[in-house]
Amino acid sequence: MREKLVLVGNGMAGMRTIEELLEIAPDQYDITVFGAEPYGNYNRILLSPVLAGEKTINDIMLNDEQWYKEKNITLHKGRWITEIDRKNKIVKTADGLEAAYDRLLLGTGSNPFIIPVPGSDLTGVISFRDIADVDAMLDASTSKKHAVVIGGGLLGLEAANGLKLQGMSVTVVHITKTLMERQLDKTAGKMLQQSLEARGLHFLMAHETEAIIGEDRVKAVRFKNGLEIAADLVVMAVGIRPNIDLAKSAGIYCERGVVVNDTMQTYDPSIYAVGECVQHRGQAYGLVAPLFEQAKVCANHLAKYGIARYEGSVTSTKLKVTGIDLFSAGDFLGDDDCEEIILQDPASGVYKKLVLKNNKIKGAVMYGDTIDGAWYFQLLRDGTDVSDFRQSLMYGKSHLGDSGHGGQDAAAAMSDDMEVCGCNGVCKGDIVKAISSKGLFTLDDVRSHTKASNSCGSCTGLVEQILASTLGGDYSAATKAKPVCKCTDHSHEEVRQVIRENKLITIPSVFQFMEWRNKDGCHVCRPAVNYYLLSSWPAECTDDYQSRFINERVHANIQKDGTYSVVPRMWGGITNPTELRAIADVAEKFSVPTVKVTGGQRIDLLGVKKEDLPAMWKDLNAAGMVSGHAYGKSLRTVKTCVGKEHCRFGTQFSISMGAHLEKMTWGSWMPHKFKMAVSGCPRNCAEATIKDFGIVAVESGWELHVGGNGGVKVRATDLLCKVKTDEEVEEYCYAFIQLYREQAHYLERTAPWIERVGLSYVTKTIVDDEQQRKALAQRFLESQTYVQNDPWRERASEGVHEHEFKPLAVIAG
Amino acid sequence: MPKFIEVGLLEDIPQLGSRVIETDQGRIAIFRTSDDEVFALADACPHKGGPLSQGIVHGKRVTCPMHNWVFELQSGEAVAPDEACAARYPVQLESGKIYLSLEK
Ligand code: SRM
Ligand SMILES: Cc1cc2nc3c(=O)[nH]c(=O)nc-3n(C[C@H](O)[C@H](O)[C@H](O)COP(=O)(O)OP(=O)(O)OC[C@H]3O[C@@H](n4cnc5c(N)ncnc54)[C@H](O)[C@@H]3O)c2cc1C
Ligand code: SF4
Ligand code: FES
């Protein structure tokens, strides 16, 4: 018999936990859900757009009753649980229904706080929490005129905006002088107030309510200073209190909320709690992003994986009033030890403030231009040291060496038919539609449903913005350490660390040690783990070819028609008549349809049948050529210019430097592809400053540049240092490659890696610390001794992997 | 009863790997899982014809090498949210020998 799981509270956090649980352990429990509201599960956040007339109730349903049926979940809607009998493990409703549980999940949310002034129980005084409240407001707006909203916080302003759009005259009453003072500083609060006033809202700032006046229905509101204003509808939006009545009456330990530990367990080990009713490490949350993180952790424990921990969240806020851009996160006021960077342009309605402490972002407030909000928030949560780019920090992410996309990143300004994802041809409208109709919350959801941002990833930021603007709240916020894939909750760093500390040398041992959810992993984690093993233990570990993407398994690039391409190495871009003749011969012999010069200074033979590969490689080997690894997460090419060998401006011998470096570094596996170039003078004809490692010759020696990228997102290199001798170039080059090999995440090129760890870290390790540099270079050369065997020769002449290139059988007739 | 033809030995296919059978109906991919089960699908992805035999096998699934759609080996169905189905062929494994039927 399956165990019984009962959920009390059919809200956003509780149901999210159930959904996460069904993902990882669909058959573990018989699930029963009790919800006081008479509906399936809906997206509470979107009540604001419903009130504003931008959405309907149907639009905001997350799981309708049919969904519960399909998942075999028993739903008791419109039913209050009034008692938990912990001794017998039973919950009871007001009308006598009972349900037994093995594990109980509380997701009772919170209650709006009603100020206890005379008259607060009159008809026409309501809060803003659920569908019933929205119905009451919409109803009032058709026949009544004056609305008073008490509370100038997020909820109050969204209510006020909605009621105004429904045609009422609206006054917002706020107890302090600044709107949303918990999220905004004075300046931003003032700007917000002005733009809301421009939309016709009235404000009574620094006013305290004394009484609500009326016989059975509200007629007016009176304040402590004696002022009285007419009101047909009063919305109280002054705050929420965790709903702990039920837990408390069952003797479960509560303070302000139901107290839980890092696994979301209450003081009763069979009872868990998530959402706004919870108090975790002294903190209660009122936004969905942290609740969803709690849900994930809780599901992990309900499924008995027992490895996830919730460690608290930093939250950010956006106001969902169409046309007003506002973002706030962290400690935006700061203290005496903090510094502020402020950008203010009243004419264009833009205000941005960043609060820094020890070169780390502590808080941010943005008004008018919030495009970089998500980025600042990421830097804040990661505790990134921003000294390397502090000067351009205020101008946003697009100023960080990214010149590939011409500033096309204002999601809100895009029309529905504008293309967002160029790789998969997905338009803005497709994404918006999928988000609303399928109830998507995260970037991953959008990726798998629409394919947007699923390929090259350059539109990821744009998709995140569309997600944020369609949903309102800040949902997509990625958790701090991203898991490698869906098979695990562990991050890339954790996997690497475990491999090193426990000297694991096979994929199954890693999966077992780290309790992977699937015994074979998947196409995302297996290649990554294979790489981490190879780079950690080059001598001991055997390459697992079944865990390699096809290109690296057969050492050629698969083409769209299933044929392959063959790119032999040309060291530093140099070739000769013998090589060219051999290439011409194989092209003829194997009827190669296309011979092309690549962007990497060598020749590509395209459209080769898989069965022909070994024979063709054999001929190329015979002329002295080896694999160019044009297919690998490995060293690709070393481009050179003619340099001092021929050029009248050349200051150093760039061809021989490039050819030598390529001979030393070819064959090495990397987190991603790795490209180098050597230019003979600062005219830089080899384009060294958009390479992973670029070398530019100068009169006095060589400049070494790192972290360039010419692909999806163009990034010019950072100058690492200048050196004098050829030997130094080599040592720095090997050390840099090895640092990257040992530390970057799989599929992270040097450009994003350097942006993540900071150039100063790389400089400190490689330039300032001679001992480290030498040790890294040494480790690189050591690992090269295991890989510099031409994979083509192994397959063409040494019988490796014959099965790859032959059919198992041919069935005729 | 469909007619089964012997096509090779289990040990000819690497675990978590695949080999191709050429037939006049086109190529058929035979997959071997880590539990030594075998499955057969047409070697043409229903998305854009990618060779499924070249994909990474995991559990009872294969990921197409072209655009990473994932297919169930048993049913040929794409894993949600993608929607498509690759043609299946009956296979049998008897004392280490693989038998394939060409009747889908
Ligand atoms: C053959 C070549 C195009 C050509 O005809 O010139 C090529 C072909 C491919 N490139 Fe490239 N790239 C080629 C030079 C480049 C260059 C130019 C260069 O190296 O100077 C760049 C920009 C520079 C850079 O990488 O920073 C380039 C940036 C990319 C990217 C984007 C990388 C990025 O970090 O943004 C990808 C996608 C990826 O790697 O994920 C890519 C991916 C690909 C793949 C492997 C796509 C794939 O996965 O199948 C293409 C294989 C085509 C095929 O069917 O064989 N190719 N690719 C060039 C081979 C060079 C070589 O000799 O090895
Ligand atoms: C108008 C509005 C706008 C918002 N906008 C945002 C936003 O932009 N961004 C953001 O992040 N967050 C926003 N929020 C907050 C967000 O909606 C909440 O944080 C979230 O819904 C809390 O989830 P929960 O599951 O803890 O509680 P709820 O979603 O409130 O669910 C609790 C459920 O439990 C039921 N219940 C309680 N007790 C019992 C019982 N004894 N028996 C049976 N059922 C019971 C309740 O009726 C309720 O349905 C907004 C909230 C509102 C009201
Ligand atoms: S060769 Fe490169 S740029 Fe050209 S289509 Fe392929 S991946 Fe795109
Ligand atoms: S061809 Fe298989 S996923 Fe596109």
C-alpha cells in the first residue's frame, strides 16, 4: 500500500510542492488536498492584472479540477480543515470529513491584517487576497464611486491601480511619507507617486486611520488629524500575518509562523510546512520565488531523497502596474560602511541606485529602467566582487564587452511578431502565449515548451524578461548554485569536488556516490561528468565514449543529412603541396561534394559517409596529417598572421609561435572549445583579441590576452600581462589553459568563465603567483602525455571502435 | 506472428550504445541499454530526420544528436513537451542473439 500524503491549503506553495514531488516520485503517495477556496489551484499573483481588466479568472488557473483527476489526486475544494489529530494522524474538516495521513503538508498561506479600528467590520471593507475579494471589488466598481485603499505598499498600489482602471475615483492612504518604504528609498518613492498621480490616483501621505464610518455599509473614513473623506469601498492592504491558527491548535511549535528547519519539517517529524505560513531561520516570506525554492526542497524530502536544504532567500520586488518599471532588492538604504552609486535623469524618468559594501552589491533600487535588475540581483546573491567592472556597472550588462546584439533587449518594447530566438525561430508572441496558456514559471519550462533560448542561448536574457513581464513577479530567479541537470540537485562545483576528494574515476561511481536520480544519467550530465573525470584523473580514468556527443565519439562533425565533415590540422595555418595534394586526392577518391576553407585557417571536407571515415583518415595520416578536432570541446585552431617571417611590420615570429603552441596543446579536452591566435604586431591580423587565448607581438615581447569570444556574444579579450620571452608565452599559455580546464563548468567558454570568477582572480593565480603558474603549466603538460595520440590513426589503423563505422547487418529483400 | 531475422549478437553493441541495420525500408537503429535490453527504432528522427543511432542512450531513452529531442525506446514517443513518434520495430533477445522483425 502506498503512503498517504495530505496537503492542507490548495495554494501556490503547497501545490508547487506536490508538482515537484510528482516530477521526482510520481508513485510514492496517495495524495489528498484540502482547500478552503472553491477552485482548483490558481496563480494568486495575477489577481492584480485580473482586477485591472488585463486578464480573466480563467487565464490565471494553474491546475483545474481535471488535472487533479488525471494525477489521481483527491481534491476537497471549499473545505476547511479545523483539526489535526496528531496522535492518530488524522485531519478533520468543519463538516465532519476525515482523512488519515502518513505525512502531512501545511500550506495555509497567510491572512490579510485588518487594522482594529471602529467600523472595520462594516460591509464594503475588504482585503485583497483571493478571487472572492477581486469579485467584490469588481462588483463595487460597477455601482459605487469612491474607493479608499489603506496601505501604500505593493498590494495596495496594485489594488488602487486596478480600481482606478475600473472607473472608480481612488484615494490611497499611507502611514509614512514614502510609498513602498520597505522596498524604495525616498527618491524612487516620490517618482512612483508622481507617475501614479499622473494616472489620476490621489494620495494622503502620513495619514493614520482612526475610524471607518457607516451604518451597515461604509460611508466614510476618518483620520487622526480629523480629516474625513467619503468612501463606498475600503480596501485594507496594510500587511499579512502567517496563518498559523490550525498548526497552533494542534500544538505544533509556532512563533510568528510555523517554525521549520532547513528541510521544511516542523517540530512534528511527520508534518512539513511551506509557503507564507512558515517561519524559517526567523524569516517569513511573502513572495513566490522563495516559496518555490522551499517547495523544491520539501518535495525532495517527501520523496525521501533527503539531500536538499533550504537556506533562506534574498528577495527582489517588482510592481505589477503596466507601464511602471520598478525594481528593488536587498538592502537599498545601506549603512555608514556602504557606498552608493546613483544615476538620475528626471527628464527621462530614470533613477537607479546601487548600494555597495566592500565592492559587492548589497542592494538595488531602479525606477524607469529596470532592464538590468535581474543581473544586479544575480550579482547580489552570488556576492560577486564587482571591482573589475565597477566603472561600467551602472550602465548595465550590455556594456560589459557585449557588442553582439545591438542593444536589442527591451522586451517590453517588442511586438508579438518580433523574433526572439534566432536559432529556433520563436517570436515574442509564441513565448507569451505558452507562458499564459501552459502556466509556465521558469526559464527551463519556456525552453522545453517553446525551444526559445534552447540552442545558442544568446536570447536567454530576453526570454527571462518576457517571462518576468508576462508573469509579473520575479519567478524565474535562478537558485544560486544551478544543478548540473534534472538528474541531480548537485552543482558542477560539488561534482568536481567529490570526484577529487574521493578519487572517483568512473561515471557510475559518481552517480552512486552522489545519489543520482537515474542510474544512467542523461545526455546533459554524462558528457559533463566524463569530462570532469578525465580532467581530474588523466592517468587513471578511461574515457567513456558512450557518454560523449556523437562528434567526439567518432571524431568528425555530424552534418544535417547525417554525413560527416573532416578537418585535418594545419599547424598555425601552414600547409604545403604534399598536404594539399593528399587532400585533393581523398576528395576525389571519396567523392567529397564540398571542399571549403574554414574560418579557422584550414580546409574542411564536407559530406563524407560515416563508413568512409577510417579509410579517408588513413590516407590523410599517410601524408602526415592528424585530426583537427574541429568537432571537440578541446583545442581547435591556432590562427596566425604572417608576422616577422614575412611582414614589413612584424615584430616577432608569429607563425612559428602559433605552430609550436598548437603542437603542444592539441588533443587536450576542455570544458568547451578553445581557440588561440598569434598576431605579429598590434595591427592584429590574426584577430587574437577575440580568442580564448590571444597573443599579440610587440617590439619588447608579447602581450597575452584572455577570455575573448567571437561567437554568439562578442567579447574582446582582457589583457592578462606582457611578457618578454617565448618561454614565458608558453608557460602562461599552459597555466591559463589548465586553470580553465580545472575550474570552468562543462560547456562554459573562457569568456563567461572569466566574467564569473573575475579577471583579478585569474591574474592573481597566474601572473602574481609564480609557483602556482608553474604548477598549473606542469599539470597541463603531464595530462598532455595521455592524449596526444591521433584519434584518427587509432581508428584508421589500430582497430579502435570498428563497430562505430560498420552496420551490424544488412538485410536485403 | 511477425517474422524474426537474426541480425547479430548482443555483445556487438556497446552498452548504452547502438548499431545500425541496413534494410530496403531504410536504416534501423538497435539500442542496448545498461540492463542489456534491446530496442529498435527507425534511424530517422521524426523531427528533422536525425540519425537516432548516433544519440546518447540513457535509461530506456535516446537523445537525438541533432536537436536533443528525447525519445522513449520502448514506445518511440518523444518525451513531453515535444510531440512526435519514431517508428518501432519488434526485437527479441535469445541467448545473446538479437532477432529483428521488419513489420513495424
Ligand atoms: C567549419 C566552421 C565554419 C566554416 O566553414 O568556416 C564552423 C562550423 C561550425 N561551428 Fe563554428 N565553425 C567555424 C569557425 C567558427 C568561428 C571562427 C573562428 O574560429 O575564428 C567562430 C567564432 C569565434 C569563436 O568561437 O569565438 C565560431 C563560432 C561557433 C559557435 C559559437 C561559439 C560561442 O562561444 O559563442 C558555435 C556553437 C557552439 O560551439 O556551441 C559553433 C559551432 C559550429 C558547428 C560545430 C555547429 C555544430 O555543432 O554542428 C559547425 C559545424 C558545421 C559542420 O557541419 O561541420 N561555431 N565558429 C569553422 C571551423 C573552424 C575550424 O577550422 O575549426
Ligand atoms: C494580489 C496579490 C498580488 C501578489 N503579487 C505578487 C507578486 O507580484 N510577486 C510575488 O512573488 N508574490 C505576489 N503575491 C504573493 C503571493 O501570491 C503569495 O506569496 C503566495 O500565493 C503564497 O502562497 P501560499 O501557498 O503560501 O499561500 P496561498 O497561495 O494563499 O495558499 C493558501 C491556501 O490555503 C487555504 N487554507 C488556509 N487555511 C486552510 C485550512 N485550514 N483548510 C483548508 N484550506 C486552507 C487558503 O484558502 C489558500 O487558498 C501577491 C499576492 C496577492 C494577494
Ligand atoms: S557553420 Fe556556424 S554559423 Fe554557419 S550555420 Fe553552422 S553553426 Fe551557424
Ligand atoms: S532531428 Fe532529431 S531532434 Fe531534430
